[in-house]
Amino acid sequence: MADVIVSRQGMDSARHGHPWLYRASIDHFSSSPERLGSIVRLVSEQGEPFGCGILDPNSPIAVRVWGLGPDARLDADVFRTRVERALAVRKVLFSDGRTTAYRLLNGEGDRVPGFVLDRYDDVAVLKIDGDAAKALAPTLTRDLEKVLRDAGITTLLERESGRTAARSDSDASTKSEAKRIHVRFGPEREKVQVLEHGVPWVVDLIRGQKTGAFLDQRENRRRVGELVARRLHAGLGARVLNLFSYTGGFSLRAALAGGKVTSLDIAAQAHATAQESFKLAGVAPKDHEFVAADAFAWLADAKRKGRTWDVVISDPPSFAPSEKAKPKAISAYRALHRACVEVLAPGGHFVAASCSSHVGAEEFLHTLDDAALGHNDLRLCSFYGPPDDHPTLPSFPEGRYLKLAILA
Ligand code: SAH
């Protein structure tokens, strides 16, 4: 193992559990610059080893930290142990069998930086973020097939992504991602039927975004279903507008609860999958509206026509792929949120989500303040983060990219 001498600040951050060491935290290398994906020993300025990680000489995140302590090591055994631990955590969450699509490995949050693994019934889809992790993957994942087969997985697909695996930043590369799927083991699979809290839906593994679906919104989809049911129970309206509806996750829960749903997405293909799921769950798609259009233009038109909805949901793709893009992203969220509130019926609920890791929770709430909305009669009723199967590290706020606010 080559040594990397880390600045005091970098060491402090790693010791608190932050899994990234930026270029600027690296004081120097003890030997000539190392290869992409080499396992390096982390050493303090005083020469004391304090951890290990994977080196990426070409990335601003120079090292992903995998272990702390003077004897920290990284090999297939360490990787397998972490995967087993992650699977054990999921077993507690999903053993009732009512949810069969969930995240098995959440990268940094499961202490396997760069490795994301989602389960869709008996299929798992792996996504590896970063060239260094990719280079080392064949060594680290030696026992993965056995561990996954023992957990009931019969096919492992690997989805290639040139960019980060975080939901926040992967949406833009969807088109180019479509075909880069490899079978790691088992028979090839294209579509899977899964359950989410007992509700069946269809996941298109080949054409779908991310690893196939946005699993991070599962609990929020359930909450929206409950909200619609409670509104109806209270004798209130339940016309629902689901913006950026993708394969209709929020729509289906709202429809099952008795809502009349307008789903809007720019991708017509997503509506086709949504309608398959509606049918599978016993909901007639013809009783609901599906619109393929740009959300911004369409909202302006809906406002002109005076249309309103009792519940408006907004779950757009990441507006901020980088820190630099943040000011523009904040303006876009403010404009979008105002347009949403303009079609919200009096007494309605507004559900607003953001998956931009560069936009923090408080910053996101600023895009929902009175000035942004042009309203001073709404209140923040609930505010949620990522679900239990997307664990994060306390010291790693970047992992908590998902935010969802409910205003009324
Ligand atoms: N809410 C979904 C996930 C949304 S992902 C779920 O729970 O599964 C974001 C979606 O926004 C994608 O389906 C993408 O096609 C769509 N999209 C991107 N830009 C858009 C635009 N300008 N107008 C409408 N939809 C857009």
C-alpha cells in the first residue's frame, strides 16, 4: 500500500466519518503518484497511519475513505462483510415481504463508497460511481454473487454511468445510459413486477432511469396516498396534479386512495409504464389524465385557463448538477414553486421535493418561502429526508440529497 500524507483538516474530517478527501487535503504522496484505483494508506503529517482508502488521481475527490485505524485494510473480505451488514439492515426493514424494491447498498451511507445496489424482486442492479471504484470492483466484488444468491437474487445487472450514481445528478445522462447495461450473472431481465407497501408496479430495467426506478421516494409516495385518503375522509377535494411523474409512483398511490390524478412528464415512454402499473394495481388509466409536456410551459397554460388542483406534487430532476449551477437552480425552484402554487386550489396541499445534493434543506425551504410563492397563507406541515434503506452518515450531509416538504 502506498502512503498518502493527509493534512490535519482532512484527517479531522475523515475521523468524523466524512468519506471523501479532496485533492486539497492531500499534502503529498510518499512515493510517485499512484495508479487509479489503488488502495492507499492514509497517514497524518506526523507520519502516523490512520486509515485506508481508494485513490483517484484524476478526480477532485482524491480519496474515498474505506476504513479508519492504523491497521485499516480493504479487500474482498472487508467488502463482503459490509455488504452482509447492509443486507442485514434491510432484512429488518422489509422482512414482511410487502415491499420488494429497495436499495441494498447506498454507497457512502453503507460504508461502501461509490457502490449502489438496488433490488427489484429477484433482480439486483449495480451502479458504480467513479473510475477508481470501477477499477477496483472486480477485486472487491469477488464474493458478491454468492452473497446475493444467498439473499434470493437470481440476476445481477450492472448499469454503467459515466457520471455520479447519486439520483441528484444522474437524470441528465439518462438517454446515453439506456443501453449500457451488462449482465453480471443470471438470465437477462427487462421488466420486473415489484411491490411497494403491497402495491404492485412495473419497473423497466432497461429503459428506466437510475437503476430502473426512484426508490428514494417510496415513503413519500405512501405519505401522498395517505394525504389524499385523509382529505377525502375530511370531505375535501382530491384532484391531484403530479408534476414530473415519471412512471407514476405518486400518481398510483394518489389514485388508489381515491384521487383523480393528472400526471405530467416530458417523457411519453414513462406514461406507458405508469399505465401498465395502474392496470396491474386495478386502476383504470382512462379515469385519469396523462400529459406529455414541459412542466414550465404547461403550468403557465394551466394558469391562463384557470385550472386548479387540490394537491400539487412537484418532484423535478436535479436542477443543480454542480455547486456552480446552484444560484440558477435556486431561481428555477422558486419559479417552479410559484407556478405550482398558482394552480393550487384554496385549502390545497403542495408537496415539493428536491433531489439536488448541492441545495441543502434550509436553502430548499427558502425556495418555498412567502416571497418565492407570492403567498402568505401557507404553512410547512411536514418535512422529510431520505428513507431508511438510503442510510447516510451523520458527518456526510451530501448523502441527504432528498428533501420533501408538504405545505398547506
Ligand atoms: N416522481 C418520480 C420521479 C421523478 S424523476 C417518481 O416518484 O418516480 C424526474 C422526471 O422529470 C423524469 O421522469 C423526467 O422525464 C421529467 N422531466 C424532466 N424535465 C422535465 C420538464 N421540463 N417537464 C416535465 N417533466 C420533466
